[in-house]
Amino acid sequence: MSKKWMTLGMGLVTALALGACAGKDKTEVVGENPIQSKAEKAAERRGEHVVSRVSFNKGQSDLTPGAREQLTKAVTEAQKMGEIDDVTVAVWSDMEYPGKNRKLPNAQVRLADNRGEKIENYLSDQLDVSGYRVKVHNMGKKPGFMAEYLNTADNQLKSDLVAQGIAPKDGEMTLQNASSSALVFIKLK
């Protein structure tokens, strides 16, 4: 078979495939936040049982009434399923996870730290989740060389979130905006 016929045949197959796909309706999940569904995939992969997303007002670290409600709902749901083993919190500042060879301004890193502290305090003070069970990860800073080399829990979480497209890969933007929020993952015993 000549190269010309081979190229023509491949073009025809491609055109038929594209035509078949164009006639199908795109499946859309209604009422589901894209970040939430990706977080559920990350939680499943990590062996966690409940995941929730809380949002913050820009520039603020205080928990909004909606954020407190989401945290309460997540902990209550987890407690119905069993005993809480640990809680992992990935918290962002008002900026996305930094790309390769980039750092966020110190004020943004502190903002994410403060937000994580507020979540941790609310979980322990209001929802009786022991502080030693809560691990907060600041999504305003990338893991250092040693964390990557030792593949620490911080590095693993951030790698999982990048793999799910919640945090951008180096040089790529995400379609969803995770800034000004936190993801709370709850693992049961």
C-alpha cells in the first residue's frame, strides 16, 4: 500500500471518529463542584473517607458561617461512619499554589497559615477533634528538597492534588480556582 493511500485512510478514520464524537451529548454533573469531585478522587486514592471544601473571604482568615457549617457537616458525617483517625487540611491563601521556581509573597504564606490555624482551632474547640489528629498543609508554599527527597506527607498531599489538577502542575494553569479555600480530608480508623 502506498504512503498516499495510507495517509488518506488515516485521515478518513480520524474524520469518522470526530464525526461520531460530535453527535454525542457531553456528560455534565449537575450541582457538583469540579474541585470537590477532584478532591473526592484524591481522597479515595489516599484512603480518606470524607472530604469537604471550605471557602474564605479574600484577605481574611476568619471562618465564615458557611465554612463552619461545612466543617461541622463533614465531621458529623465522618462520626456517623466511624471513629476519626486523622484530619488532613490543605489550605490556600488568596493565590494559587506556586509554580516551578516561584514563591508566594510572605503575606500570602502567613494568610494560609492563619487560615489553617483557624480550621484547626475550630475542629478542636467546637467539634472535639483532637489537635494531634489534625495535620495542616500550607498550599502557599512548595515542599523543599528534603521533603521531596524523603517524600513527606506534605509532599505526598501536594503531589496528589497536582495529579488531580486541583493545584497546577509547573507551568500549567488549573481550570478551577482553589485559592481562598481549604480542602479537609477525614480518615476513619
